[in-house]
Amino acid sequence: MQRFSPDSPAQGEKGRSTQAYAVGFIGLVGTMVLQYIAFASMPVIEANLVAYTWPLMVAAAIILLGRPRRPLLLGLTAALGFAGVALVISGGRAHAWLEGSLVGYCAAFGSALCMAFYSLAVGRLAVPPDRLLLPSALIGVTLTFAWCLHDGAAGLGGMHLLFGLYLGAGPMGLGYYFWSRALSLDQGGRLAVVAYLTPIASTLLLALSGESLSMTAVAGAVLVIGSCIAVGIERSEV
């Protein structure tokens, strides 16, 4: 029988695979499950705002671990980016805040933590994105199917399943794949600030579909873009 030493290549490959499965599960399944729990337990606007604190968490980790030249400036620009996200998502509409349950806020914050962890960890793993995401996606599909059975999937028709497959394999699957690919080349999660541009892109899509943009949303978009540029310049100088 062949015996392996603790530091053999087989042991190292097994350890990397275990790490990849854990990172993928936390980043994909953890982020999305907690986010949907938040959507069901609190206003969607608030859930989005709390969930989008994850780029701010990544920026804070970079400040602590990366030792940039101007940490206060980097922290300020990241905070301004989050303020811009709040303006874009809220659009200046009158809204009564803190209407959700404590479970919802904890779930949204946990979702942000999972995504921040994933964005930092994926750049440090020498693992292709498909090895990170495919096992986690299969686990997520299985858990989702079990959840549907628990809640009564008999009422779901073929169109519901097609829409679910589209959302999972299309925007979600491709989005996670390209994001993971970018971060694996980034080596440190510095691209996480680009996530601030996501609500801007969705707002522009709404505008193209006929929705009117308020000046508050436009001001928020300017803050977000300025924050991304400032953080990018800071990181390029380090």
C-alpha cells in the first residue's frame, strides 16, 4: 500500500480542493441564501443597501492588510461610494426605514460578509473559477429543490422552472464566473470597488426601459463613479 507523507502533493491537492469547496460554498450559496432571506424579511431597498456593504468590508480589509499610503483617503472614498449606492437605490424617494425584522437585517449583513470573504479569498486561491463554483452550484440547486418541496413546488409551472434556470445559469452563473475570473487575476480583492457600479448599471437599464431618473440617483451615480476612480488611483500608486 502506498503511503503519503503529510506534505505530499496528494495531500496538498486535497487541501486546496477542500479550501476551494468551502470558499465557493460560502461565496455562492451563503451569499444568495442569506440575501433571499433578507428580501423576504425586510424592504428590498434596505436589503440591497445592507448587502452592498460588502465592497466597504473589502476596502476595510485592504486598508488593514495592504497598508496603503493614504488609508484615510481610501476609507473615505469607499464610504462615499456606499453613500452613492444608497442614493442610487433609494432614488430620493420618501421611505420609512427600519421596517424589517431583525432576522432580515442579520441575514443581509451575513450575505455581505460572505461576499466580502469570497472576493478576498478567491484571489488567493490558485484554483480555476469552475472548480470553485460548480460544486457549490450543484449543492445550491439541491438545497433549492428541497426548499421548493418544503414550500410546495406543485404550484410551479414550466415557465417558473425556465425562469429559475435562466436566473441561475445566466446572470447569476455567468456573473459569478466572470467576477471570480477577474479576482483570480487581481490577487487581493482590489477590484471589489467595481461592485459599486452594479446598482448604476441596473438603474441605467431601468432608464432605458422608460423609467425616469431623479437628480438624487444621478448624484449618487456621480459619487459612485468618483469613488471607483479615486480608489483605483490609490491602489495603482501602492
